[in-house]
Amino acid sequence: MKLLIDAGNTRIKWQLLADGEILDEGFDTLESDQMFNDWAARAGTVERVAISTVISEDRRRHLQARLKAFCGAPVIFHWAESRRGALVNAYTDVQKMGADRWHAMCGAWFTTGGGGFAVVDAGSAITVDYVASSGMHLGGYILPGKQMMLRSLRQDVARVGFDSLDAEQGRPGVSTTECVQHGLAWLREAMVARIHQDCGELGLDRVVVTGGDASGLIGAGLSAVHEPYLVLSGLAAVDSGWEPE
């Protein structure tokens, strides 16, 4: 049995696989013990752990130590690559790219069979990556996510107090709370429009979205396939030795 882990800045997503089939999956916070409880009955059957992560080195080592103590299986970390088969990374220094972005691109290619696409990962940060039908990565964008922007306004801007509000439209606000929350919705709408525009100009025929705020982007009008475990799909493919043609 194989345990796959996508360790992000705030959450861990995981899957248990046997002969390529998903037996179980879930997500939790990095500090939680619940996921170890979920795996406990199968600890002795885990033969390999494969991880894609963007967490700090100290947290990575801590996670690695916990996993080794938990099941004793080899723990393998997969990072961004310069290429995998026909899929070619645009970065000159691939060590500067987060592993989750690369594995999300691999996952989108693997699950949809190639062709031109955009990948949007709406997590703590929002990443957008464009891949041509040839497999050439055309580059992308990194933006602060919704919660990161809210924290920035609370911490760094004096006298801007606001409450929680699940705003779906970016119309002008008539209170500070509405101005902030509608402003975030307005930014989402603008980003969605730009993604659609870019896809049209670059000849990309689909968008794949993942991450905790994926539903918010879809609600803002993003025309996309929602793949909650996209990074794990790419990680599983990479760990199995898959290479796109």
C-alpha cells in the first residue's frame, strides 16, 4: 500500500492507494493527529510514502520523522522537475518552483490526457499556470489568497476594522466590511476574467481548479473542472514513473 501526501502551508491532503486504486482519502491541518488516527489500522501495510510539499524545512523534517515512526516505510519527497516526458517546465531554476505547482500540472495532464490547459490552485496563495498542448509550460502567476489578503488588511492597515462576510458579488460597498469583502470578490471576478482571456489568447481549451477556495472562484464565474485532489493525482503519476508523451 502507498500513502500519498500533499502538505500545504495550512492543510494536508492524503490518499491511501493499493494497486493504483484509492482506498481512502481526506484532509486535515498539519499539526493534527487525526490523520494518523485515520491511518492507524493500516500502518503496518504502508510500504511507501510519497510527498509533495511547500512547507518549511523544519516542518518537513518533523513530518518525515513522524511518518517514519508511524509506519517505518520509506518516505520519498518529490520536487519540481525541469521536465517529465513532454511536459516541460518554463522555470530556469526549477528548485524555485513549489512542488505543488508542478504536481498540479502533472495531475492536470494525467487526468485529462494532455492538450492545452490552465491550472489554478486556490490555497493560501493562488497560483495560475498555463500549459500549451505541446506540453510546454508557458509560465504563470502567484497571488495572495483570500485569507492572506484579509490578514494583511487586519494587520497592516490602521483603522480598517471589518467583520466576516461571505460576499459573492463585487458591487461597491457601503460599509468598511462590505468595502473589504466586496473588494475581494471584485478581485476574484477580475482574476477570473483575465484567466478566461489568457486561455483564449493562448489557445488553451480548459481550466482545472483545485485548493480550498476553488468553489469561491467557480462562484465568481470561473469555467473550470474542480479536482480537489489534483496535486495528489500528479504526485501519484510521478511516483509511479509516468511520463506524458
